[in-house]
Amino acid sequence: MFYKLNLLLGAKKLVSKVLNATTLEFELLERVNNFLKDNRDTEGIEALNNFKFVAKFLIEYTATLSDKDRLIYDILTCLERVHEVNLSPMFPLVWGEKSKEHYENLENLGSTLHKIATSEILDYIDPSLMWRTVRFCSLPERKDIYDVRFILQLMANIEHVGTDIDCRKFIESNCLSVMFAATSHLDSDVRKLAYYSLQKFLNILLQVQESEVEKNFPERPIFVYILRQFKQSFDDIGVRTVHIISHFLAKVCKLVLYPDNDVYTSVLSFLCLKPKIDLDTVPEFYKLLLSTSPEKYKVEREWVLGYLNEAILDSADYNTLQNRSGIKLLQGLFSSCICDQTARKYILQIFKACANIPSSAQDLFIRQNLHSWIVTAINLPHLTRWERVFLAEIYIIVVTAIKDNLSNQTNAITFKIQADLTGTIICEVLKPLVEMEARAQERIHAIENLLNAEWVVNQPASV
């Protein structure tokens, strides 16, 4: 009995401290989170069921993956799921200092007299931050993006048939793009929520009146087709798509709204010709990369290279690229006379993205012989100083990955000999660039340190 009384008094003091705080410091948030977790088995903590208490966290929340926002998200989740605080009267949940007036009106007038319009909810979303979330939502170490768990739940709450949702604004805010991107998330619960949100948006599109279609959203049939086509491409529920596919669809969402774009016809014709999307290959890789259009070939090539550069994040993406022999094709294009400086820049960035994936770096060295190709490419007469230095950087990343993951002594000797031969040549090419390019000297030192280091076979961990 005394324990229960002390617990209730402690809860009241904590709630009072939160309400009286000008800003919620990280230390205070940790105290609240620890209190909620330590008392997760205690029922009936009435002090927690306080509208202003919950609203205070939402006003401080920015919906990102920063340490503070992660803590606030955990607190809100614990309040709802463990301590059974009913958040539904506050739905849809908006955030930030801008939401303060909304929650004050909601508390004073109630949900019957005060409702926030869907278009107003979309005003809380930063489209540029949403696009960054599209690119990096499956990387857990990123902190400068939206928390897709919160954003997807918000989307699911506002996607109801018959609501006044502005479909065009919804797509322009990159909400649909984030849904597609989240299908590549590592968390199966996030993926399921993404598929659920996509289905709900499809239902909304199917219910849009024809008069509204003609006036405000003539692209509706195309989005209905894309969503159905994507849905038909799966046999199982909650399948994780590779980033190459999800990012392609995220970019298509933006492309459909702008039919004057130079790649609009090529990309849309590809989608319309097939009943479903091949999830194991790069969409229209050959057609766009080796475009024969006399007017748009540069734009189409740069478009596919640009999205590949953004989409290769793990070994599954690398394998998808290799299903079209992507590395060999890009090597050939890089060395050819039809490849301009912009395309070469994209190709180098794609190689670097692949090299930064440890398993892919080993494949680049052992099967693709990338280190030997770099020796040839770095001597091409039309390359700029920047491109030569960048090639050396890729070489360092690949060889370092090989050195750090040696499996046996035979490989160690063989790979070391190859690295000595190729590294020496690359250093000789970089030496004349030292006076004009400061990074050239850095690359030379890095290669020399790599070659002079002892290449030791990794010992298996003891059990």
C-alpha cells in the first residue's frame, strides 16, 4: 500500500516537473523513460493520463532520429502500449513548436469542435528532409532524417477513404516516396506498416471523384497503376525490397507529376509495358544507360546513374546491380569516348558505394579485378586530376577491405603481391599531381602504408 502511494506521489512530481519545464532536457527525458520502464508492471498510474503531459512531449518532438527524439518516441510508445494512456483523442499526432496552439485548442474545445485539416498536417512535413529520409531510412546510424516509424503511423492515421486529403500535395511532400522507401527497411514491422500505408493510399485514389481527377489530379490513374503493379510483384507479405527498386519507385513518384521531364516517356513506357516489376534487376538499366536517343541520351544516362548512386547501400543492392553485369558495363562505359565527365563522376561514386560494402569490396577485388582496372583507367589521358585521385581512393577502400578479411595464408600472399604491383603503379601516376592536388599526397601515403603493413590472416574467434 505504501509502495503504491509513494509511486503515485513520484508520478505526480515527475508530471509536474515536465509541465513546469521550459524545455525538456535530455536528463529529464531519461528520468521519465526510466520511471515508465521501471514501473511497467504497475497499473493505474492516473497521473500519467494527462493531456498536457503528453502534449508537452509532442511539442518538443521534431520526429527525427536524433537521440532526444528517439527518447521522446520511446516515452510516447511506452505511455500508450504499457501504461495504456489513450492517445487517440489527440490523433493525428502533429509535432514541434508549431503544434502548441493546436493542442491548446484541442484541449479547450475538444475533437468535435477543433479538427486539424489533412492539408495542415502536411504543412508540418519538410519535403527536403523527407527526401533525405527516402535515401537513408534503412540506415540506423543516421540521425538527420525523419523517424519512419512515426511518419508511417501518421500517414496511416490520415489515410482514410472520404477524407479531404490533397493527393497531389501528399505526393509532392514525398510522403508516397517515403512509403516506398520504407519497404526496404530492416525492421519487418516498419515494412508491414509501409505496405499497409501504400494499400490505404491506393484505396483513397480509387475513391477520388472523377470531377476532382480532371480538375486537380489528372495523374491519379498512373499512380493507381503503379501501386497495383508494385502489389502484384510480391508473393509474400512484408517482403524486403532492395533499395534499388524502392528508390526507383520513390523517384518515379516525383517524376509522374512532371510530364515535361526528359526521362518521363522512357520510364513511364517501361512501367506500362509490364504487368509487374522484376525485383531482382535494375529497372531499364540497359535502355537508359545505353540510350540511343539523339536528343535525350545524356539526361537518361545521368538519371539512371544518379539514382543508382543514391540507392546502393548494402550487398543486396550490389547483387541486384550485378544481375545485369553492372560493374563490367560501367567499367567499359567509363573508359569509352562516349562517357562525359558528369557520367564518369557518377560511375566513380557508384564504385565507391559498392567498395564501402565489405562483402562487395571482396567481390570487386577477387572476381571483378577492379584494382587492375583502376591501374588501366587512371592512365587514361582525358581524366581530370580529381578523377585520378578518386580512383586511388576507391583502390584504397577495396584493398583495405581485402587486407582486413583474409581467410588463409595462400590468399594473403597472392593478394599482397597483386596489391604491391598495382599500388606501386598508382602511386607513380599520382606523384606528378602532388603540387596541384593536395589529396594526391594523402592517397600516396595511404597506399604506401597499406602495402608496407603486415597482411595477417584473421583468426577465428574462440568459442
